[in-house]
Amino acid sequence: MNLLHMGSDARERRLRAIEGARAAVAALNELGVTALVTGSLARGRFGPHSDVDLLITACPRSRKYTIESVVEDALGGLPFDVIYLDEIPGHRRDHFVAGAADARDLR
């Protein structure tokens, strides 16, 4: 969705989601976790009721249970889902990866 066509509240929420996603991915990277943004935020369709979807593509086993608290802190109250690539059935993985984006590329 084009930011020019959004109301100011929706635009502010989307920008907050982008900043939060970037912060979450950066914090996860510091822990050795690799993550991409997927879903509506990655596709440019983030709306008033959207959540932030993060696709975990690589994760040290010892960090798996800290991921959600790191993401929750970075997103500051925005709803989110954490999806683990290794838990997605093989026939659906390509779909998730193809629709994912690097958080730094979000606009």
C-alpha cells in the first residue's frame, strides 16, 4: 500500500512496524540469529490490523527460546508472529522465502 494513500495513524503504525522490524532483526543478528521480514509488511500491504511476521532462517539451538522476547521488546507492543523456516513443511518453504524481505529494504 502506498504511504500517500494511508491515513496518518496507519502511516505512523507502518513506520513504527518498519523501525521495530529493523530493530528486532538487528538484535537477533547480534545473537547469531538470521531473520527476514515476511507477510504484509514485506509485501507493502501492512494495514491497521496487520502484525509483523518474522521468518527465522538460521538460529543456534541455544537461542531459540529467547527470540520471541527479543522481538517483543523491539516491536514495542505491536503484534507479531515468529515463523521458523525449519518448522515449515518442505513444499511450502520456497513460498515463505520468496515472499520475505531484508528488514533494511523495507520502505
